[in-house]
Amino acid sequence: MNDWVKATVVGKHQWAEGLFSLQFEAPVADHVAGQYIKVALDIEGERVGRPYSLVNAPGEHPLEIYFNEIPSGPLTPPLSALNPGDSLWLTSTASGIFTLETVKPAKTLWLLATGTALGVYLSILRTEDPWKRFERVVLVHGVRQASDLAYGETLDAIAKQHEGRFTFIPLVSRETREGSLCGRVTDLLNDGQLEGLVGESIDPENSHVMLCGNSAMIKDAKQILEARGLARHRRHEPGQYTTEQYH
Ligand SMILES: Cc1cc2nc3c(=O)[nH]c(=O)nc-3n(C[C@H](O)[C@H](O)[C@H](O)COP(=O)(O)OP(=O)(O)OC[C@H]3O[C@@H](n4cnc5c(N)ncnc54)[C@H](O)[C@@H]3O)c2cc1C
């Protein structure tokens, strides 16, 4: 049984059509960067909850999630209609093992995201952890339309704070946009373009790769990484890549 606590919406931002961040205050225990919380609304007499990664750093308030509206989904249409002052439910503790806790330090941390999976990496990048364990961090954000590239100011601030150690690569798959590469994350990974851009190869000795987002990206990226000798990281069986599938 979930232990639900009441939360109040204190902030809302719409990045593009159907693309939102919501901020709330709630008595929720501190999370580990990379974890998710369950968010719920009572809809037609039933509590409908879904997991969402926390975007804020541990200990930072308000709590924040970043999500896109799925018109046919039960939760996201009413969730995106909430406004400051409205209430919702959250689980009182966060869960999940998509964290750096048991990951071995290496030269470069590669963070690959599709869509709203960017959010989980913002929480991780706002902690000291990746900067203590890795010399360099590369974040690749794949979206369909350029208008879905969000959190630009936050990314600029991270780049400024960690000058020379952070590389952000926006990737747009369905249109061309100045300053962004065109294509899918796995295509650029497969043909070596990504590594060419960064000037480093992804290999088991020097890399840890985190994959978060849709199932097709994760499935294809896993195959490419395993062909290069990387293994899935498990708590008791260290490897070089970790995954979290949103849908
Ligand atoms: C561990 C975990 C963490 C998650 N964190 C986030 C997060 O931080 N932000 C976020 O936006 N989503 C996240 N999700 C997905 C989220 O829990 C919901 O599934 C999603 O928001 C849709 O909810 P819904 O109730 O409207 O529709 P659902 O009934 O959950 O899904 C309806 C359909 O839409 C598909 N779908 C779900 N999410 C997406 C999507 N983003 N884009 C396209 N199709 C989708 C589902 O596969 C399903 O076919 C996470 C999922 C998991 C398992």
C-alpha cells in the first residue's frame, strides 16, 4: 500500500504545447538524485497514480516534475490542468535505483535522454556526485520538435558552474534547427557521430552510460553499447550502463 501525502501546487510552467513542469510543496522525505515519486489524483472515485522523476536536487524545494500530456492517458490531462493552489497526492517517499549510488567512477558519464527524461538528469547534475566521480559529463537530449527543448537556463547555469567539464547536445529528430543536430539518439550513437562530436569514445574502461526515456531508444542503445563491450550495471554486479524506461 502506498503511503499518500497531500501536496499543494505552488508553481507551473508550460514549455510548449502539452509539455509542463509542476512544482509542489509536500511533506515528502528527501530523495536520492535519480529517483521518482508517485503522483496521483482522485479521478471518478479512483486514485490514479503514476511515477515521475524528481527534477529538483535532493533537499531542494519546491519539488518538481516535468511531463508531457498524453491525451488518451488517464492522469496527464487532469494533471496538466492543475494550477497553483490545487491539491494532489504524492507518495511520502521516493523510489528507484536509477542513481549514481553504486556506479563506479570513470572518465566520462554519458547521460542519454529522450523527451521528458531530461528531468531526471537535472536532479543528478544539480548534486556534487557526478562532478566528484567523473572528469566529464555529456548530456544528450533527443526530442521531436525544437520547441520541446526545455530547461535552457538551467542547462546554461550547469555549464557555467562546471565550465569545460559539461557538454550538452540537443538533438531534434523531426525538423532542422540551427545549433541542434538532426536525428535520433541511437542513430548518432550507432554511426559514431556522437563520439566524434565529443572527441571521446564510449568504451567499458572510460565510460558509464545512463539511458532514460522511451523503450525503443533504450532497447536499441543497449544493443549498441553491448556490442562495444559495456554491460548492464547491477547493484551487486557492476557494469557500465544503467537504464530507466518511462514508457
Ligand atoms: C520510473 C518511471 C518514471 C517516470 N517518470 C516520468 C517523468 O519524469 N516524466 C514523464 O513525462 N513521464 C514519466 N513516466 C511516465 C509516466 O509515469 C506516465 O506513464 C505518463 O505521464 C502518462 O501517464 P497517463 O496516466 O496520462 O497515461 P498512461 O496510462 O501512463 O500511458 C498511456 C500511454 O502513453 C504511453 N506513454 C507514457 N508516457 C509517455 C510519454 N512521455 N510519451 C509518449 N507516450 C507515453 C504509455 O506507454 C501508454 O501507452 C515515468 C514512468 C516510469 C515507469
